[in-house]
Amino acid sequence: MSSPAAPRRLPLPVLVGVAVVVVSACLLYYDQGPVDDAWITYRYARNLAEGAGFAFNPGHGQEQGSSTPLFTLLLASAHALGLDIPRTALVLSALSLCGIAVIILAAFHRRGVLVGGVFAVALLLAQRDFVHVVVGGMETAFYVVLVLGAFELWARERRGLAFGVAALCVLTRLDGLAVPAALVAYAGFAERRVPWRGVGLPAAALALWLGAAWLLFGDPLPASWLAKRSHTGARLITWHFAHQWIASSPSHAALAALGAPLALTRPRDPFVLTTLLFACAYLVAFSLAGVEVYAWYLAPLQAAGAVLAGHGFARVWASLTRGRPRPALGFVALLAVAVAAHATLALTGLAERPRCRVEDARRHAARAAAASLPHDATVFAGAVGMIGWFHRGRVRDVMGLTDPELRRLGAEVAPAPRDGLAYYRAVLPAVVARLEPELVFTDTAIDGRPAALEGYTSVVRVPYRCVDHGAPRRGAFTLLRRVRAEVTP
């Protein structure tokens, strides 16, 4: 009796073409331009390329306000070659998102379960928040493609390259330490050994950056991370971080939870199991870090969740198509409910377009504000990315990410804030009272018009009004100038 024919496999170029088409359509739909935090990295990259060092405000000291050194260096290199930094970042984001889809498809294609890869990619691209983040011009997509690339290289027995890419993850973001940790944990769990030779690459990358940071900035830890810890009072936020991930897409988290146990059963796939180990290490690390949760911190978890969900779907699909429905009927029922729920939520989210395009109004206001200012003016702001890019003068960060002096002031006046918004509302009046800034760039939807700013008048005002996640939001980005009292003779 002849053995059953192996399933027909699509050639990899076809997979690449499918991924490019799907992701391109997604990029066209989700187009919004870089978010404000991305422009902080852009300003660092521009200053670095122009010889001002790793400084947000040239001439006022260097600080590690950007938490992504490798991505900053890439953008600085692009600027040195005459390329536009924001456009380069968006191109890198688009290419990285294509890479994410290709790696996931290739990983499942390698095992002959392409249906699982298609399910995982579709699940990931249906998450509006994930796509908004990864195409927002930050390092997020670049980081996620490195993470998944390291795990697929490991699965293909390219261990040296896998650890090399893991080292790049560490240089891209400090939480990239979860990648070599996952590889080592897999080797210990599945192979009962520790790959000491491979560990040397990520360890050397970490030592290199921490040593350079200590020499350049006097502190090995990113200033932005220290500032974000102060925004939450450095509390342990284990449940809060997990809750934010679940709340971003309950059905997605449910699918990931259903697929995770199957990653531990035989036959184990190295790509899926290292992804699971990474998700666990990443979740624990961020929970213990005590920093406020932003959407871009959830993206690596969302990608890992899609892989686990695709694995679970592939296992169930394979069992059913063989005519041996071994998985419990309860698992299949839960899977069907979760898929239906996710599809409903995704379609509901897609129907909300146009999404709240606050960044467009902020960019317009920042450009107008910069055009109205002398080049050496000093501006204070809570969100310094766009105003810092368009205005070449000194921009001081009320949130303390790029300004150590204001971070120390924040620790004094807001020692135990609830979150970043509470921190900002506590620190802004203190900044105005003590430093008496001439110019303040604000968002009235965030801070309203506190009493501390009553002595200011609007120079530039760009209102916006939209619906954000089903809730109305309206405000205005405003450049305020202090009104000086006239002195009568």
C-alpha cells in the first residue's frame, strides 16, 4: 500500500508575493504617518549625523533619550547619505511588516502546514492597533522582524546566525534580551544543554552598548526608561501589562492561550516554542520594569500571540483533515468562538475608518509653530517629538524623557503618580512656576488650560475632533507665549 502523498507546497517566491500584496493593501488602509514618539528618535538621528553627538538639544549635554540605539544609527546613516529620515523610517517599517508576514508564512511552510501561517498572518493584520503601531515609523516593526527572524534561523539549525540576530535585538531595544533568553531556555528545555558559545554574541552586544552608554551619558540605562518608570512611580504592573495586552484584542489573546499548550506537546517546533518562551520572558520583564504601557510595547506580544494562534489552528486543522479529531471538542468549540469573535471585532474596527488622526493635527501645529519662532527659541512641551523635529532650537521635555533636569523636578513634585497623564498634570504647573518658560506647546485635550497657563496667549492653534476607539475626542494643539506685564514709568 503506497504512502499518502505529501501535501503540495507553494514555492517561497509565491509566499513572498502573497505577503507583499497583503501587507501593501494593509499599509494603504492604515496610512497615518509617524507617531510623535518616533520623531524623538528622528531628532537624535539627525543631530548624530550632523556631528552634534547623541543629544536631543545640541550644546546642552548628551543623554540616552532614545531607547533604540541601533535604529537611531540606521536613520543617522540614512541622513548622512542624503535620505529623508521620516520617509526612510516609514519605508523600513513597511519592509519590516512584509518581513514579519514572510517569516511567519515561511515558518509554517517549512512544516507543511501553510494554513496555520495564513491564519496567523491574517489574524495579525486584522489587529488595527498592531498595524497602526508597526507602520508608525518607530523601531517596532524592525524589532519584531528581528525577533521572529532569530527564531526561524534557530529552527533551521542556523544557530550562529540566530544568536547574531539576537544580538541585534539587544542593540535595538534593551528588552531584546528576551530573545537570547528564549534561545537559551529552549536549548535547556528541549536539548538539555546551554549554548555558551552562542550566548557570547548577545552578551558582547549588551556589554558594548552599556559600556558606551556609561562613558557617554554617565548611566548605562536609557534616560527614557528611567523617565517612564517615574511616570508610574516604578510600581510593579504585572497585571496591568497583561490586562492591556488582553484588552487590545480579547479574541486574539484567547486564541494565543489556546495555542500555547500545544506548543509544548510533541512534535515540538523550535520556531513556535522559542516564540512562546520569548512571550513569557517579555511579559515578565515588562511587568517587573514598572514602566507605563504604550501600544508599541504590546506589538511583540501580539506577533507572538498570532504565531501561537496559528500553531493551534494548524494542529486542529491537521487532526480534522486526517479524520482523527483528537483535540477535545471543547477546544475546537472555543477555537471557533474565538475566530468568530475576532472576525467580528476586526470588521467592526475596520468600519471605524477614518481613525482618530491626532498626529496629523499635531504635525500641522508643530510645523506652524516652528515657522513662527526664531531659530534659538526655547519651547517646553509634554510631547516633544514633532515640535523637536520642526524647531531646531532647544525643546525641553516636561515628561523628562530627554531632559534630566526636568526628570529630577518631576520626581520631586510627583513622587507617586498613577500614570503618565497624572504625572504630566502634576509637573507642568511646577515647571511653569519655577522656570517661567516663554513658550509652551500643549494639547488641550490632555491638559486643558490649567491655572498655571492663564498668563499665556495663543500663538498657533490647530483644533482636532474625531472618534478614538468609539469615544469622541476633541482638543487643540496650541503654542502659548507668556504675556509680559507692561511696566509703566
